Amino acid sequence: MKVGFEIHIQINSKRKLFCNCNPKSDESSQIEFRRRLRVSTSELGEIDPAAAFEIKKGLDIIYVSGDKTSCLVEADEEPPHEPDPYSVEVAIKISNMLNSFIVDEIHFMRKIVVDGSNTSGFQRTAIIGLNGSYTFRGKNVRIQTICLEEDAARLLEKGEGYVKYELKRLGIPLLEITTEPLEISPEEAKAFAESLGRTLKLTGLFARGLGTIRQDINVSVEGGCVVEVKGVQKLEQIQKVIEFEEKRQKMLLEIAAKLKERGISEENFVSIEPVEVSDVFKNHLNIPSVKKFFKDYAFALKAPGLKGLFSYETVPDSRLGLDLADICRLFGFKGIIHSDEISKYDFGQDILKELEDKLGISKNDGFVIVFGDKEKAVLCLQMVKERLKMALKGPVAETRYATEKGTTRYLRPRPGASRMYPETDIPTIKITQEMKDKYRIEIKSWEKAVEEFSSRHSINKEMAEQILDSEFVDFFENVVENYKNVPTTLLASLIVQILIPYQNSGKVIEYDEFLNLLAEFSKGNISKEAVMDVARYMLEKGVNLESALKEMNIKKLSVEELRKIIKEKIDEALQENVEPSKLYGTVMGRVMSLVRGKIEGKIVNEEVKKALENLNKA
């Protein structure tokens, strides 16, 4: 098995790559507009297969745009401005750091992308460095290319006949680092991504936060094509995704071998076309399942030699039938019905016999059915036919997306060389020898960085490493700088024990609310013990600080109020004839049950001891 990485990481710039908009600005108002994208030929005069596939969906694309975080450039109503000089500088620094050959001129290209994530129908990208290297576990891993490009818009929602994107992310400067194919295990692949990711983070040149670094992983097994898995955002997904893909691709090789045993080749598909079978279902509308699925049209496709192979499953959540259903969902269908599972829909033997007769089904043949719009059904089944032909060869060159649990699902055909053509709106940028010599940065040792962070902030190394590895480094430094009386141990505990696990579960952290929490502690309005409890409550209940404090009835207790409570609890204990040796523990426990979170435990301990000492003296 071979594994290659395309690591995309956002540059921490104050502006976008081709305009002066600041993506970190607060939105003051939003506008919405619609587009339909069309595919164009590349400089080779060919149409990219991935682009052709996307266009066939026929979707309306809705864009939501803020007036401070995007402008006419993102709307593709104005040519791109001069590329961000800082981002060019960062790209050269990283190219030097990774021992790359830096080009003498930057030529931006247009990479055709018509899924709607770019309003223009293409992404601007430029090669900065070539043939670099990165040392991992004593070996040099070749870095094929380092590119400077613009990030895509963020997908908000998908609906029937449309997709909606938000333009705040579109145009953010992005560095793409592509490695050579590596013959490594899934565990080693995860370790490599972690190592390179840490190296990039330590430069301080890149943004932090969920979605600021993403890995596309290329996986191939012997005898199969390269499969690209997009959108792996979490480190812990990497090993699972690669393990899943290896097993899935080997399963497809088994299916290809079985088809070969059955004597199936591409010739068997030459005369196969979608067939309308609406009349078969119209004649049986009295059957509940037919009434449920059939509305206007039904089309079917014969699948030579595929009987029993649609549901062939050696890997959980991976079947050929599932991939075909994913293709149809991309065209607006809820899924497909195939011959391996038709019995569970209770259509009856009469319908099955009529379908087999109409399609000319032989011993080992299967079939696929879709219900819905006539034009889309035919188009969808033609795509299914092409996918079935590819099954003869095993794993095919395609793009898939990673799920949260580490599996992959079909997304589109894999792009080819036909997706690129020159960007004519951006002048060539010369990289002088002076720039190559000036823009340099050294690789920092992760172990030394952890040790330095631990020492500087007086926290243990385990916590220091978890914080440096997380998206909360800037948050930590911000609190340390602005709230001097917040103990770094408390801050580290808040991040490591609460914020990191919560974010890893896929939830969004509102940083400002937790800054407010620590500000209240800093002012003396919340006790040290209450900070952690309030933070958990805010996240679990999904409420802001003000609501959490009100609902938890947390109010700072004065020392005078504490002394009254202590006196009451001492009197209670004495009336109950509590043994002198147990008096401190009894009083302390009862007092803390009433005041926990409202005053520091240290103060409670001191006041209880003082009160008992005064009692003994009396």
C-alpha cells in the first residue's frame, strides 16, 4: 500500500490572498446571491472528468457574503488584486525550511472547480517550491510541491436542487504541501502527519482553529488506482481512514476477480442502456411498497455478472451498492434499489419476474432501479453504468470524503491534468535571490518547544504538549498576557480537561465566553473552584456565561457571610455531640456543600480552622 499527503494549512495573514478583506472581521451585514456554474476546457482543450461530473448535477448555487470579510473579488465581479506579499513571504520561508527548489517566477494557474466552492468556477494556485524533503524517523520524505493558493468557500447546507456556501473563508491564503507516495503503515502515516503538522505550527506563521489545517490523503494498493480522500481534519481520523481504504480497495479487487471468473468484460456493457420500467410498477400500485416508491417514473439498468456482488461486504460500511447509491444521491435521489436487496422491499415475485424479463436478466446478472425525474434518472443510471464498468478493474481513480468515524464515501471522479489553465489576471511575480536568502526559517524541535512552554508557564510537560498540539495556544497566551492573576495551572486545566475534549467531540467553542469567564474570576467575582464547574455547565447546556451563573446560582460569598455559615454548622455539630476528633471534617464538609464555587476552598479551610481554634480557647 502507498500513502501520499496533500496538507492544506491557512496562513495567518491579516488579509485575503487577492483582496484586502480581513476574514477575521466581524460581519455587519450580509447579502445573498445565486449562480449557475458551467465547465470550460483546460489549456489542453479537454474537459476535466470531475468538473464534467459536477455540472451534470444541475445545481443552483447560493452564496452568503459579509460586507467586511468579502468583496467583489470573492463574488467574481472584480479581478483579483495583487497577491498578499506576506503570504508570498511565508510560502518562500516554508519552501526553504523544507529544502525545496524555489522557482524564479510565480505563475498563478486556474484549477477548474465547479462544485460551487469557488464563485469563479476555478481555484487560483501557484507553485513556489519543488523537490523538497522532510526528515521523519531518520528518513527523508520527498516533498513534491509547495503551492500557494486560495481557500474555498465553506459549505453551509445542501438541499433539493441547490447548495449554499458562505464566502468568509473563500480567498484565505492557503499553503498546500504535497508529499511523494510513501510505503508506510497507517500508524506511521498518522505519526508523519502529526510530526509535519507540529513543525508547521511551531513556525507561528499559520492560523489555529478547527478547519485551518486539512489533509487530503491519497491511498492505493497494488493492482488498483490512486483514491483521493478529502477533508480529513482530525489527526485521529488518519489511521482509521487509511486502514478502511486499504481494506475497501482490496475488497474491490476481489469483486473484479469474481467478475473475471464469470467471464464479464467491458463488451458486456456496450449495449446496456437505462430502460424505463414505469409500466411494471404502475400495474402493481395496490402493493404498499410500490405505492411508497413509485411516483412518476422508474428506470432500471441491467448489471451483467453483478448478481450477489452489490452487497458483497468484507469491510463494514463498504459495499459496491452503497457507492452506487452515493452517486445517485448526488443527483438528488434518495438512493437506489438493486437486485441483491429487492426482496426486502416486498415488491413480490410478479414484479421481479417482469423486471428480469424486460431487462433480459441471465443467471449471474443483477440490476439497479431508480425512481424519480425522467431526465435525471437516465443520467444517473448512465453514471452507474460507467461505475460498474470500472468495477471490472478493481479500485478506480476517484475522490471520496472522510466521515467522522473514519470510513469514506464516494464524492466524484478524480480530477486529471485537464483541470488547469493559466491565470491571465495576475502578473508574474519574480522571486529574486535576495528574497530566497532573506525569507528563511529553521525547523524547531518539538521536544524543546514543549519543555520551554512548560517552564515558561509553570505547568507540567504533559499539559504543555496537549496545549501546543491544540487550537488553544493563542487563547492561552491571550489570557496569560491580559489576566495576570489567573493561575496558569487553572488555565491549563480548563483547556486540557474541558475545552479540548469538548472540541474533539465536534462542538464549536465560543472563545469570547470563556475569556469572559476568566475575566470574572480575575475580578474576584467567581471562585477558583467555580471556574471549571461553570465552564462544563456552559458547554453541556449550550448557554452563555450570564445564563450559567444565573441558573447555577453562583454569587461570590464574602468572608463575613462565610463566617456566619461556619458558626451555624459548628453549632449544629455540637448539638449532635459530634466527637472532637471528627469535628473539623464534619464542619468542613457541611460548609463546603453550601459554599462550593462561591468562595475559595483555601479560605474556607482557614476560616473553619480559625473558628475551631477560637472554640477550643473559649
